[in-house]
Amino acid sequence: MTEPAYVAVDWGTSSFRLWLVDRAGQVIAERRSGEGMLAAAKTGFPAVLQAHLAAVEAPDHLPVLVCGMAGAKTGWVEAGYVDTPAQLLAVLKQAVRVPGEARDIRILPGIAQRDAKAPDVMRGEETQLLGALGLDAAGEALVCMPGTHSKWVRVKDGTVESFSTFMTGELFSAVSRETILSLAVTGAEDSEDIASFKAAVKAAFDAPAFAANLLFTARSRQLLFGGTPAAARETLSGTLIGAELAAGLSGAVPKEGATLIASGRLAMLYRMAFEALSMTAKPVDADEAVRRGLSMAAAAIWTK
């Protein structure tokens, strides 16, 4: 039987993912739940973690490495930030040990951009960057990380130089549920309209200043010319993503294009968005990236 070496945990705001990993970096067992930071803060972080450790039969001596919102000020133990320009290696060196626990539990810090004109923070994404790019990645990379709060990151020779957060996912949820546009998308369910999505991406990318106007066309076009709820929903999604790409791609883009770290439906949507703009994006699975990043961090922390 494969012997476990450590436990890796990605503890987000609303999600919890745990992997029991062997010395070769292979996953022996996995747990997923909705017990993110918000839920764990009520239940108790130690209790949530211990329940999942027991479920995968993790030995008592096994160390645990955590990334994400468990290290936030409102999380389990504050892990602080590494300031930009931030070497990914420095993130590993500043992992914080959880006090009062018999087991060796470490939480990785996030990265902060202390620029008065463009203040920003990330937690968890730094570990995905590590897994996707590695510690000694030479050259420049432009990384797109879609999500509720999408990140666009510029990395040079293993150092995060700058990044920007876009509330694209949260805005889509609010606009499609809490505004007049909710009437246009009612009944969309799981139907897709790729043509409407790509057209909306292109329109918003070409004229991001008109994004608020382009969003309203999801309803006005439906009222005046007909159209399905799916077309309206994809117009909202495409408009918000197109406006995000207009900002994210506004600076210099490496000749090999951007790196897209995403999974599931978001990976599909952003791939189509890049296609709509005839641009290249190298895909990296987000789950694999965070697991690789945690594996690299564990090796750096516990390998003597």
C-alpha cells in the first residue's frame, strides 16, 4: 500500500478541498465539501479539518499544508502577505505554523500589491501560480485565472511583479439575478448560445467603455427582435468577460500568449473568449495547478 507523506488543503471562502498525497506526489485520497472559510469560522477550523483527516485515515503524525482563505485575517490563523514584487519562493519560506496543534499544520501566505493607485491581494492563487509555472520559470508570463474574482498576473523569472483582480463572476451573479436583466435570462437553464457569447466578448473587448450599455442590450434586443433566454445570458457573460479581457490584455502580451489557469465551465468559457479574439491561451487545469503547487511547497518545507 502507498504510504502517505502529507496532506494538502485548498481552503477557499466557500469551498474545501483536501488531498492525501504520497512521496511521489500522487493523490491517495480526496475530500471536497462546501465547508469553506465562512462555514468553518462557525463550526471551528480544527473540527472541520479533523473530520476530513479522519475520513481519509490520515496518520496522526502526518503534516498538513494549507493554502487559501484559512490564512486570512478572518480565517483560522492569519498568514499575512508577501509584497510585490513577490518571489514565489518567498511565499514558501513564510508559511505560518498553526499554534496549539500537535500535528504540524502550515498555512501559506498570500500576495499583496501595496500600491495606493492599484491596491490588490490574492490568497490561494499564488499556489496555483507556483504549480503552473514552477519556481524557476524563466522569462515573462501573463496569467489569467478566472473565478468569482478573476486574477490577471504578470510574472517574470519566478517573481510576481503585478496583478489585478476583476469581480467578473460576482458581477455576473448580481446582474443576472438582482437587476432588470434577470427577466431576460429567466428559463435559460443549461442551454448554450456560443455565437451570442463570442459576439458579446468581441463587442465588449472592442468598446469596454460601453460595457454597461452592452449589458442592457441583452434585454432590449430580446424585446425588439426576439431571442432566447440563453442568448441573453450568454450576452451578459460574454460582455463581462470581454471587458475583463480588454483590461487584462491591455499591456504587453508575451509572444507565446497568455496562460489560462481554469477548470470546468470557466475553462470552456474563457477558451472560447480567447478564440473570439483570435488570441492564444495555454490551458492549465486549476485543480492540477493547486495540487502541484502544494506538492512543491510541501517538498520545500519538509524535505531536509
